Amino acid sequence: MKAYEINIRQAKMDDMMKVQHLYVETIQSSCKNDYSEEQIAAWISSVINEERWRQALASEYFLVAEDETKIVGFGALKDDNYIDFMYVQHEYQRIGLAERLLKALENKAKENDAELIIADASKTAVPFFEKMGFHMVQENTKVVNGLELTNYRVEKGFLK
């Protein structure tokens, strides 16, 4: 599979269930070496917040990557320069698809006159973001269902 063979398009409300499924599946398969089973269970528990997903799909610059009719990745830009979501199905990682999604989000941030783009990246995702020119600015600890989850604020400035 080649990344350029996968279509990237604006998400529709009808995509919500597929996106939610991919969110859970990707966290479970890709993050198991960096987070405990309990931490992963707490993390994916947010999938049940239907209103959060509806709002993201309706108000954010939300893209999905589609292999024929199967959604295999998604990314979303919130508030002009914050990467709210960035997930690629485990089997589609390391083929350039995440780079394509990220570049599309970066281009949108530039269109919005953003001077930088930021994300709160999981331990698993930090190496990808660093490879793409981001640098870590702080460690964050979030308590979800009584468990601490660590992620990292990463950012990348744009040259004018």
C-alpha cells in the first residue's frame, strides 16, 4: 500500500462511528508499548462522549484518509493551529500517510495565518512529530478515571 493511493477528504458526520472505531483500535494496537492496559482503557473511554465527536466533526478542520471505503486515518485542526486528533490505523503506519495528513493540517494552519502549530502528543507519537520538525516544549499529566496519562506539548513554527 502506498500513501498516495489513499484519498484524503473532509470528514462528514456519517463518518463518526468509523472514526470512533479507528480511534479505539489505533490506541489499543499502537500505544501498548508506552502505556499500561489500564491507562489505555482510561484513554479510550473518552470515545463514548458522542457530543465531543459531533462537535469536532462539525466545527474543526477534520480530515479522513480513506482506502476505498475504509477509513484508515484521520486528523483534525482546532482553533486554527491546534492538532486535536491525529490517528492512523496500525497497518497503515510508516507508509507516509500520517505525513500527508499532517501536511494538510499544517497547510490549513498556514492559511489561517498561524505562526506555529501545536499538539499534545502521546509518548508513542512524539518521535513522529519530532521527525516532522516539531520540538517538545513541556510534559503534561492528565488524570483520566483516576489514572495518570502523560503526553507532551509539541510545536512547530512556520517560516514567514
